[in-house]
Amino acid sequence: MLAITHPAPDLMELAIRPDPVADAGQILVGVRAAGLNRADLHQRAGKYPAPPGWPADIPGLEYAGEVRSLGAGVKRWQIGDRVMGLVGGGAHAECVVVNEREAIAVPTEMSYADAAAIPEAFLTAWDALVFRGRAVDGDRVLVHAIGSGVGTAATQLGRELDLAIIGTSRSADKLERCRALGMVHGVLTSDSDWPARVGDPVQVIIDTLGATALEQNLALLAPKGRLVVLGTMTGGRAPGLDLSLVLRKRLTIVGTAMRVRSLEERIDLVARFVERVLPMFVDGRLKPVVDRVVPMRQIETAHQAMKQNETFGKVVLVW
């Protein structure tokens, strides 16, 4: 099979690798499309290695394609079925092997490119809002970098969950586009007084910024508020953490990442997602937001677009 590899941080190569083989309980998927995530850029830079058991030198955390072969005992799928899902790595290749219980059926008539834009963004956003953030009807939820894949997913999910989604961005255009998805209020972080523009305290914050926003995040949370940390784009160390504020307001700070979860954790999340969220794609209430579709052989241009924050929603790579 063909696969994208990173021999060095400044080098990407299209290499030939042996096709993986599906073991018992696994399926071999022929990848048609794969999402690009900031984690892939971090892995390329040597800052986010794949967890044990996944390809160390082939990036890619989400895929969409068709089942090509079945491991022993597989009952859920047949050859030719259209599936999508999350992996710990290896999705930027023509084939990937996954546990049969982690795969998700691609809705009828949905393109592979759209399907590949769903797993990382929507599973992450739904988990962050419902399970980590414990958001309930009427909660005000602040979503940082709302024009990202996770941000656009959280905006749509918030609309369906009757949450008031407030978004931050450095781009007025991205904020305007998120209003069409259900965001109720947008805040430009280029304004020095952006925290004041959030308005009333919020019950939940979905944060991908990290260190530089921590002080403002804690101040913006209502008593018993929840800060869900998904990323550390501005750094992972915040020496100015005011623990007395955390105590007085009885705040919860929780970190979450999909890639490091155990197989059973991922299977459980996928099962709940299939039951609760997948039907919303089938009936059109939810739609993946795809900024651009890039041939896999032109992956360098996709990396640069994401690095320069030019994108809104997801970047998808196709073979």
C-alpha cells in the first residue's frame, strides 16, 4: 500500500508499505479519505508520538472507506461495507486495520470526504460537551477556536442540545460563519478586552488554547463550572494558576484526548455515538463542515493551510 510517512520534521514522503492484516475481531479498511488534524502536525514535529500498537511513522487519526477483508470471528461487517472511524495512527495510508466494534457505518449517500470529517471532530466535541463538560439544557458554553473542526462540530451539537454556544476566534469571518451553524455570540480574541465581551459567566468552556487562556478561563467560569481542556496550542504550562479561585468557585478542570484511550473506552464511546448522534447525520440535523479536499499526494499544501490557520472546519485528504 501507499502511505504518507515523516522521516524528519521537514520531510514528508509517499512510501510503499506492506498491507496490514486483520486479526481476530478486526477489519481491514481500504481508506478513501482521511481527516487532517493538528495532532498530525504535532506528530510530524516529533511532539506527539503514536501510542503503542499503532504505526509510529504513518500519521492520520480518522478515516473513511470500505471494508476489504474480515478477521476471524467478525460479525458486524461484510466486505464492501462503508465505514468511518478513529484510529491511534496510520489513517494516511491506503489501508488501515481497526477493531470491528470501533467502526461506524457511513450514512447512505454521504461522500467519503464528508464522512472522514466526522469522527475526530464530532466524537471529541460530543464527549467534551456531554460527558466531560456535563452540559445541560440552557448552559452557556464557551468554545475556543470555534472555526476549527471540533469547534464547528460543538456549535452544531450545542444547537441540538439546547446549549447557548459562545465562540472565540481571531477571525470575524469565521465567527460570522459559525452564527449560521448555531453560535449565539462571537468574541474576537484579537481584542485585548475579549473576556469582558463574553458577557455573563459560562458553565462550560471547551478549550484548545491552553496556557495563555487559563487565567481568563477560570475567571469566566460560573461557580461549579467545568473547564474541558482538549489542546494546548499556546503552551502546556501555566505557572499563574490561581488555585484559590478553583476552590472558591468549586471548579472542575478535566483533560481529555481520544488517542490515548483504551480500546474498551473507545468502543463504549462509539456505541453511544452511534445510538445518539449518528441519526442526526442521517436526517440532516448535523453536517460535517469541510473547508477543502486535498489529494493525498499534495498533503504538504494541506499542512501549510492548517499551520497558517487558513481553514474553517475540516481539511480532508483523499486518495
